[in-house]
Amino acid sequence: MIPSSPAQLLEPTWLPCLFFDKTRSRDPTRLMLASIVGLFAIAARKTRKSRNLFALFKDPSPCAVQHFDDGGNFTDTDLRELSASSFGALSVPEHRPLWIADLVFYRTNRSVKYVQHGELLILEDVAAWSDVWPRLLTNFLFMFAFSMAICLNFGLFVVSLIKAKRKDHRKIQCLLANLAVCNILLALGFLIYSFLLDIYYDVDSFNTLLNLNSHSSFYQLWPFAKQLIHTELVDNMSLTQGFILLMISIDRYFALFHGYAPYVHRNVYAWAVAVFPYFLGLFVFDMALLGAVIGYQYAVVARLVAYMTPTPLSLVFTVCAVVRLVQQPPNIRHKHDDLSCSVTLLVILMLQLVEKFGIFLELLNRNFNFSIVIGDSEGDSVLAEVLWHIYQVSHYLILASPLYIPLFFLIFVGFYQSRVAAFARAIWRCLTCQPRVHLDYSTETMRSIMAEQSRNRQMKVV
């Protein structure tokens, strides 16, 4: 039983059928995809039930918006009564705990535009094609990068789980497939966010986008869109990405021990491991739920710890794995694949550390007014300039993370190198109309005998 409409997706009755229907396949790929879809359906219900946590989720009048007054309280304002001077405050992000989407996608160099006769553009029709296509050309590089990230992660997912040589999948391949799903969702959030803010509407923040559509008959969809795009796809998926990288590094460390089973034998365990990082990112460390339970100040601290801690821990496990694999003799089975995977993971984690360090400092500054000073005005200005560049590098790294992570794994990991090369050769033969290469069974039999003898020698050495 699969939901036939978006409205039915929000109902919980179809979820047990999706997970526990005995007529369906128990393939780990299907289970992982089904579990992720189920989590997003539950997140949608969570959004609908927690409207009292956000004042923006209240039902406004057709042209009314909610914003903070000088006392920090929400105030309803009719857009038609706004003057040009009083409208500027509506485009500033909310005075609430800020997170990654608020930092990366707030355009400080963009202000509200006006039409020729003095009326606010927010009350006029927008998104004419003559205005959209120049902005599309300006932001084409980002849109192309996000689209390529989705394609590369889909390729990483397919190569990791399709056409396995045996019934059981390797744990590392399942974890990388799970990371690919997370990167697809994160890149999708970046793509939609950039399209709405930079191309279609050309506004400075999602709050202005809400104000822009406050008089629309479909305004009730925009708070849900903000919850889905701003919170779930960007903020929470960035947390989930760190948790999955930590699980991959732990797997690489445990793979050093002889008693560690490298294959997944039970689909229930694979499903639980796949869902666990999404459960942490979407529910345990969700800002709305944490703020309702422990308060927003403590919620920001908890999310900062959850955001910053996985990367240093992952570096520790990965460095141990790389050092131990380098010390092993070259005839150990799967050494090339394991070493290339661990080294690639180490490079990715180094970039992640730079990214998260800059974001961590900026979040401290924006949420707690944390500042680093030297003592004199000239030194403080130089330090502020250096920190600004660090913040910008962190922004670009987090935007590029869904792109460079699958690219590194597909290019530098031995297991994926062979499959990508075989796929490229097949495409080249198809484009050049070359005949298929016939298999020489005598040669393949000799290679199998030699491989079996080599494996026996390796077992004797171990």
C-alpha cells in the first residue's frame, strides 16, 4: 500500500504497510529508501503538530505578516500599511537562534526593490522571464554544481548497492550509499533554496519570501515549505551528514580487527543503522523540539556540540585506520580498497574540519555575541578581516560538500574506480558502436586458479 497523494503521505496508516508488508522484498536498498521516506513523512506530521512553537505558523490575515518589534515580541502588520522606511525590518532574519541556512543563505548585499511609481515591489507581480534569466545566468555555476552533486551521489548510491558479487553487501558500501542519500537531500535543499532566493524571487532571506507571499491564496504552504527546505533539508541534513561520516570512520577502524564481519547479514540491522543518523538529525537535535524541551539557549549549545563533535572523533578513528593499514603487508586481502577508502575519508574529514570550525565560530558570534579580540583597533580590524574570510571559505565548503564527497570516493577508492572505469568503457563502446568483447573462458579459468592460489598463500601468511 503506497500513498497515492501528498495528503495521504501525511497519514500514518501507510507506514506500517511499507515497513512490515511480508509480500515486499527485504532488500536493504528498498528498506533504506522506505525508512528515509517514512522519516520525512513523520517530520511533516511533526511540523503540523508543532505550529505553536513558531509564531510564523499562525494563520495570518491575507496581507498580514508577523515580525519582531523592539521588545522582542511578535507583531502582526498589514503590508498595505507599511512605509518604505518601516519595511526594511521585515527582511532581517528573525531574532531567534540562527543556524546554517540563516548564515549561508542570507544575502546582506540585497535589499527590497521598488517599482517606478513608489509602491513596494512586495505587493506587485514578480518573476517575469526578462528578470529571471539574467539571474539564472549569474547563478548558473551554483545551480549546475548542486545538480551535479545530486547526479554523482545517485551514481555513488547505485554503484554501492547494485550488482554485488554476493547476496550480502559490505557494510562500508551500505554506509556510503546512506551518505549518498543524505547528500542528495542536502544538495536538493541547496538547489531549491538558491532557486527561490537568488533566481525566481531575488530576495535576501526566506523571511522576506514569506512576506512576499503573505497575500497569496497559497500562503499556508509557505511555512511548511520553510520547515521542509530551511530546517529539514539544510539545517538537519547538515547534522546528519556528520553523523554518517562518523559511522563510516568507526567502520573503517573496526575493519582492522579480524573478528569484525565486513558484510551485512541481517536486513533489520542494516535498516536500523541507516535510520539512526536521520533520527538524530531530524528529531533528537531538532531545534524546535530541543527548544521546547530545554529552551533555545541550551538547544543551541546542544546542537553546536552535536555539529562539532563528530568530525574530530572521525579524524581520530580514520587516522588510526590509515596508520595501521600502511603498516600491513601488501598481500593482505582488500588492502588496496580499504587503504584508498580510509585515505579518501581522511582528506574529506580535513575539509570538513575547516568547514565546521568556521561555521562553529560564526554561530558562536551570531547566537552568543562571542568575539575574539586582540586589544588594539588595528589588530582587531585585521582579525575581523581574517575571520570574515574564514566564514566565507566555510560557506563555500558546506555548499560544495555534497559535490566533492561523492567525487572523491568515485575517483580515488579502488572498488569504485574499477566499476566507474567499466561503466565508462561500456559507454565508450556504445558511442563508438564497437562490438562486445567475447569472454575467453580458458583465460578466465587460469585467472581464477591463480587468484585461488594467491588467496591460499595469503591465508597462510595471516
